[in-house]
Amino acid sequence: MKQKFIIISILVSVLSFSACTDWLNTKPESEIILEEFWRSESDVQSVLASCYKGLTEAEVVYRMVVWGELRSDNMIAGSGFPNWLYDMQRVLEGNITTVNSYASWGPFYTVINYCNTLLHYAPYVIDRDNNFTEFDLKRVQSEALTIRALAYFYLLRTFKEVPWIEDASVDDTQNYQLPKDSEETIISNIIRDLLIARENAPLDYGKRDYDKGRVTLGLVNSLLADVYLWNQEYDKAIEACDAVLTNPTYQLALGSNVLSQVFYLGNSNESIFELQYKENVFENSAVQTLYGNSANRQGSLGFPITLAHDAGQNEEPGLYSPFKFRVNSNVTESEEDIRALDSYFEFGGKYYIFKYAGVQRVQSQDGVSTYIHRSNTPNWIIYRLSDIMLMKSEALVQKDGLDNFEQAMELINTTYLRSNEGADSLMAADYGNKIEMEKLVLRERQRELLFEGKRWFDLVRMARRENSTTNLNTYVDRKTASATAATLGALVMDAMYMPIARREIEANPNLKQNPFYEENTSSTR
């Protein structure tokens, strides 16, 4: 039925520019008549705030963890899951089905629709509000395009192929039963949008929480680098990384300050983009539940004992730990790596996540650590400087050659040495070839980015290069001590991706299930 006034339900905010967290605190209003709503710049900013707010919703952050980290070797069950999170336990067990709630892409498409709505209607406001200029419009479009690209990049890495939708869902005559677009089309569209966004993205906003919580040129280039790396366009990935690394605004924190400055206080000089939360106003309930806080020191997720630095009373590393890793008879990586102490802690013979959950770690003279948990809510970091350094090192290694290895090693040592005070620099000569350098990059990314929603995507990127899941499975299966356990990784390449939720398939006859799940209703991966 055609309507004179097109009605949608959308989140809008009462703007307050005193702080970015206030700006992002959107409140739901009921139905809004679009032809009456899009009258002023404040209307545009309200919907832009909804785009950001959509990213911070718990169901989005849960998926960032499940899709980007949970399936990897970094995570096992910790204190256990409440009933409403039991689908996470199923994912950990390798029991991934089309009815698992984390096969639903809905929360990300909600963000995409906010962006599409803004991109569709914002241009009309120029003629209705003289204070809203062409410059303002391009800035807003840059933000919306980048947020949409970020949402699609999560969907791409998780499902491989999804419907690419640019039209706002505002007309009941629209066709919502769209087929999936190819991976190539989605990547091309993401890059196209980011290149447009880069033309008008600001360097900064002059306010710390805006600089870290809104789209900047640094975020656009970071996301571009990630997309290019995924697509194996290594020269372009390096170029995008360099655009970030040459920005003096971004500086690494001291190794001893990373926990407190980067993850507890947040919005550090190292941060490029992080989701903003505010205590008692809008809290990061997903991370508080999964990682813990002062009221729940043992979060729902933990770290495998087989990978932990201290796997027993003798303080020897777990069999497959990236810490105290023996390269050869003369070289051992991360013998005194502060990240092993600051990222997780032991309690009752199990290891629990401390990164994001902690305020500080206090170490006594005899080396015993006391862990103090936070009572307030954490932000969630999407990109930070060390991540970009290690992206570039990965791209350089893929280009092969001694010169590229030396450049990659310089970047690796930058992150490695800040967390291994007094250690010798790692030397490319000790690794010898491309395969060993690839493994080094993967280990350093694991040590540096533990629990940050990166590890599974790192492993999938490796498997895509190799066109095989053999090494991916080798890594993932190490998190279980059982030699007879079924593989938790992916039996075939298509199994690296999540299935499309059954209800989406049933509602849309044009959607085809991801290949591995067409004949496999449960994951015997």
C-alpha cells in the first residue's frame, strides 16, 4: 500500500555536544514521519548519532566477539554462560547450526539501514536549513559511509557473501527479498565507499572522545588497510597503513601503561577508533558479561591452559603458548612478556580474561600479581596503532624478500620490545624464510591483540592465502587438551564462515544458504 507519509521506526537522539558519550546516548522515539522530520541539521545529526549508537548495542558487540574471536584458539568457556548466552557454548563446541542466534546478521543490518536512511535523506536538508551546508553534508556522508563499510566488512568476513543494500528501508513497495552479492562485489563496494569517505573525513574534531569515537581519516585508512589485507592487495594495504603510521597524533603507550591507559581509561593516544560507553548511562554489558568486572571477576569466557604462560606450579608455558616461545636453541620469544600478565589471570586452575576487565595489576617484590577489577564500564576498541603496525608487517611478509622481512621485523619489534623490556630485538635471520616470518607475525598479533575480536579473522586470512584449513585447524585444536576431540576449526574452506540464519532463508526465497550448511544442519566441521 502506498502512503503519503512514509513511516519508519528509528532511534534518534537529543543532542548534547558537551561530550561524545552524551552525543551517542540516543533515546528511542516512536514512529517518525520522514517528510516532517528531515527539516534541520539537528535532524541529520540525530540520525547520525543513531548510526554510532547502533554499533554500541550489546547484540552487535557480542557478535564482534563471537565472529572475530570465539571460534579461535584464544577462547574457551570461563565461568560458564547464562541460559540466554548458551548459543555461545554451542559455537565453542563446534555445534554451529542455522538456528544459532549468532547466525543472525540482523543487528548489523540495523546499523546499515540507519546509514542508508541518513545517506538518502540528508541531501534534502540543504534546501530546508541554510545552516546545513554542502561541507556539512559531505562530512556527514563520510561518517555514514565509513560506518556502513565497517558493518559490511564484519558481515563479509563472517558470511563471505551477503545482500548488499544501499537503499533505505522506507517504502513498503520496496523489494526486500534480495539475493546475496558476491564477495568481490561487496569488497569493491566497501573500497569504493571508503575512498569517497576519505576525501571528506576529518583529521580530528578537537575533542578527545570525538577523535576516538567518531569517524576520522585515521579510521578510514585503518579500515581500508584491513580490507586490502583481506583481499590480498598488499601494496595498497601498506599504503593505507602508512597513512595512519605517519600521523603523529597516534602514539604507542608504554608497555607498563597499556592496561591502564588503553583498556581501562580508554581513548588513549594509541587508539584510532573505539565504541564509546558511559557509566550508568549506556554500559558495555557484552564485555562486562563475557570478560568480567569487579562484581563478576570470572567472566563467561576464559583462556586455554594449553596456551597460557603459566600452565602449572612450575610456571612453565602451556604446550602451545605464544609466550616463552622457543624459536631455536638460542632464541626464545616473550620470556618476560608483560602482556602474559596483563591480559589474563589464573584462578582455581583456570585462566580468565583480565584485559578490559581490569584496572591494574599490582606485582609484589616476590613476583606475585594481584588483579584489581574495574567497577565501571569499558569502551570497545576497533582499531589501535599496534594493530596497524602488525597489519603492515603482515603485508610486507606476503610480498616476500629480505628487504621486506627487515621492514616487517622493525615493526614487529616496535610492539614486541615495548612489552618485553630489556629483551633483545628479534632478528629476521633467526626466522629464515617466509613461512617462519608468517608464523612470527601471527604469534605477535596473538600476543598483542588477545581478546580484541581479531584472532579468528587472522586465522581465516591465513587459510584464504593457503587455500586450506589445515593450519587453521592446527591452531584451533590446540585449545583443547583432548587428543580425540573433534576438530573445532573448519573441515573445509566454506566451513570457516557462519551459516545464514534459518529464519532469513525461510523469509527470503532468493537467499541461498552458505554452501557448507546446505547439507549440514549441524556443524560436524
